[in-house]
Amino acid sequence: MSTILEVRDLEKTFGQLVAARDINVSVPQHQTVGVIGANGAGKTTFINMITGHLSPTKGTILFEDKDITGKPSREITGLGISRSFQVAQIFPTLTVFENMCIAAAIAHRKPGMFGNIMTPVRSAETTAAAEAAIELFQIGRYRDVTANALPQGVRKLLDIGMAVAGSPRLLLLDEPTSGISIEEKFDLMNVVMSALKTRKITVLFVEHDMEIVARFADRVLAFYDGTVIADGTAHETLDNPKVQELISGVRLKAGAHA
Ligand SMILES: Nc1ncnc2c1ncn2[C@@H]1O[C@H](COP(=O)(O)OP(=O)(O)OP(=O)(O)O)[C@@H](O)[C@H]1O
Ligand SMILES: [Mg+2]
């Protein structure tokens, strides 16, 4: 299996604060990677550096063998990396279909200064991508509902669907199940993960719920104080005594994946 993402000696400082340090991770194509760690451990900082929302202080990021370190997020999106944020980024007064069309238009925009206005929001290409994403994420019955009227779980599916509408090869999800009830989380993740499998998208997802991590991740990275303290199968990482000691909630759920 070939490597899709390679991160070497990555570091990010904000003044005196070291938010990320000594991160070395190599991700093969089609892997589902869970990212765990306490609040402030550096998970979002790690994702932000991969997507170009933050420029690393040190280190290298290779995507499909191409050096993307410090490139602007727009360029990185164009190369095939997409993401969702901790808080959903959708247009509340537009419908599900309209939101998807915009996401597809942004992803398919032509390069250059006038790229945005030269890519119509409702071209044959963008509407086809929008309809396909709506079907893939099973939200067809909400197609013409405005985003502000959607149930929270559907809003999440829309948000992630929009990230997928541009056909990325690598997707980064920052807490996709936050704000979702325990009963709904598994259903949401089932839809998301089967959609990503269908499209053969490699995914890194940040998650605080260890049962979700154990159920959906092939591999789990545990962050503590800006660095990766464990990297292995879900079983290996969640059973790691250091992880259980340093990350709350792990010990509690450690048997869940058995
Ligand atoms: N733009 C910034 N400027 C200054 N400090 C920042 C900035 N972004 C993050 N930090 C700090 O870097 C550290 C890591 O933050 P980060 O957001 O990556 O944590 P996290 O693991 O995503 O936490 P959470 O689970 O709460 O989302 C924290 O101490 C945070 O306060
Ligand atoms: Mg975060």
C-alpha cells in the first residue's frame, strides 16, 4: 500500500507555547486513523498544519510524495485534501442542495485570480457532484430544507458531505460527532465511514468518544502535550498504560473494543 501522507519532525510554537512537537506519522492510502488526546493536546493544531490553516514552525509534510509544508490552504485543497471543522461551516439560510453546490464549485474552481467568479455555482459538474454527495450521505429527504432547520445529525452529514463534494483523497475530520447524542453518534459515523469507504478516501478523525474510536479506527494516534505518545491499532493504543494514565476516558472504555 502506498503512503498518502508523511509527516516528519513537525513542530508548531505560538510564542513560548509549544503546541506540537516531534510529530512523525506515515499514513498508508485508505487507512482510517483516529486521533485522541485531552483538550489542548495539539490535535487541531496537527490538522491545521496538514490543511495549511497553520504554517509549521519546523518539519515537513508530504502528500502523495509532494511537499505541501506551509502551502496556503486553498492550494492544499486543490491538491486533494479536504476537512471539516470543530464547528460546522455551512451557509444557514441556503438549502442542503445549494450548500453542496457551493462546496462543489469551490472545490472545482479554476485556478487563478478570477477562479471563484469564473466557476458557476450551478454548472452541470457542480450539480452532479452535489446530487451524488447528497445520495452518498443519505440526506436526500432534506435536499430542499434550509441548513438552519436541519436536525443536528443531518447538519453534520451535510458539513462532511460538503468536504467530500470536491472528491478529496484525504479527509481530516475534527470531532465529527461533537454535539451529537450518544444514541445518534454510531448511526452518524456508520453513514460517514461507509461513504468514505465507497469513495476510497483516507481519513483522519479527531474523537473524544473512545467507543467510537474503537469501533471505527484501523489505527489510533494518541496526543499528549503536543506530541504522539502512542501509535498502533485501536486495541494497542487504547490498552497502552501511558495512554490510560494520561488521557481521561480511555481506561473507562478500554474494554469496549475487546
Ligand atoms: N492560534 C493559536 N494561538 C495561540 N495558541 C494556540 C493557537 N491555536 C492553538 N493554541 C494552543 O495550542 C495548544 C493546542 O491546541 P489545539 O487546539 O491543537 O488542541 P486540541 O487537542 O485540538 O484540543 P481540543 O480537544 O480542546 O479541541 C493549546 O494550548 C492551545 O491553547
Ligand atoms: Mg481541537
